[in-house]
Amino acid sequence: MSRSQPIKLPDAKVKELKQLASPAEQAEEAEKAERREYMKLAQRASRERKAIRTISEFAQTEEQWHSEMRKTLPKEVRDQYEQQDAEVNSFMHWMAWGWEYADPNAPDFDPDLFISFEDGVKDLDAFIEKRGTIHDGHDYDSYELRRVRPVHAIWEDGSYSRLTKGLPRQWRKPYWRCPIRLEALTTEEGEPTRIHALYGYDVALSAYHVERWKTRVRVHPNHYDQVDFDRCWLCQYERFQQQKRTETDQLVAGTERQESI
Ligand SMILES: [Zn+2]
């Protein structure tokens, strides 16, 4: 005689029974779910620690360090970082080339694409407010990192070796090989810095880049007497507009000449 199959309840019935569950049972369910989520995060953190230990030993270049670390990320996390990285890139593009979209004579001119300097700075500040920054400039929260001098030795990746000569040994190592620096970068400087240090994704703007860009803009009035103004947004914009005006003047002058003939 075969044993009877377990009875399968219709979905509606299951839902009804669940609703009948006492508040105590519901609380227990919620607690279980919370524990599962906690375990998932703890497992991910443990996998990450193991990956750091193994990969930091053999990675010779920063590129190798990041590409191997990326392979350990779940796909949905990687996709999210990539999407945020692209968003950051569009701000970087505006800071470098945004003034170029202001040419009304360009065949593909789209007034919606041009973001003025004032609007751009507002967007930039709001984005920094929302996402924070990658700490790669002069300001650090960690006590250990505040002690590193010169400050660029924090992000030493092998390419500064000439500049870090004479420093304590551990500050001359690439940052992924130096447990003190890596620990500080991944636990004390906020999530964007952690993600940048471990995986090379930029989910927020680089503090160093923003600082440099804003300084150039702040001292812009002094640029009129200088030759080196190439990276200032306002210089580029004014020069661009000036060039457009000259071109238009020449065009108008040419037409007038033709008319007078
Ligand atoms: Zn300037």
C-alpha cells in the first residue's frame, strides 16, 4: 500500500492561513528573514576578506588587482557599480568638455544638451551631497591615513616609486599590499572609497579631481594674465565663445563685402 501524497493546498488557502498566524509567529518570521539577510551579508564579507588575502598577494598592477577582485562580485552588484560609474563619468565629461555643447551654429546643436556653468555646478554639488566622494585628495578621516606623508603615498600603486623613495617601507608598497592602508581605505573612508580601492569602480566623484577643478574655477579671474588656463571650464568657455564671435564677424564682414561689390 502506497503512502498518500501530501495534500497540496491552493494558493488562496495558504494565504488565508498565513493571515491567521499569530503576531508572535509573524514576528518570528520577520526575525528569521532578518537573520537570513544578516547571514548573506556576513558570508559576502567573509568571501571578500578571503579574496583580498589571495588576490593582494599575486596582483602586480592595480589593473590586475581590480580585475581579479571584480570577478568575485555577484553579477547584480557589479551591474549596479557599473551603472553608477557611468553616471560619474558623465559629470567628469561635463567638467572637462561641457562648454563645448554651447555652439548654436553646430549642426547637431541641442539646447537641452548644453548645461550652463551655473546649472552644472548646482548638479555637481547635489551629486556630491547625495553620493559623497572618493577620498583620494588631501582629506582623510582615518588617523593612520592622516599620518601618511606625502599624501599621494596613500594610493601608491607602483607608479609613484620615484616619488616615494626614502619613505617607510610599508608606504612604498602598493596600497593593496599594505594591510594598514587597505584596512583604513576600506573601513574608515566611506563606501565610495571602499569600492574604488577594492574594485576600481567610481560610484562617486574623486575628491582630488573636484578640488582641483573648483580651485581652477575659483582663481579664474587671474587666468587672464596666465598662459596655463587649459583646464579651467570658464577659460575654455570664454575662449570658445570668443572664437565663435570672431568667426561670425568674419562671416558677416565677408557678406557685407560681397554685397558692396
Ligand atoms: Zn580660467
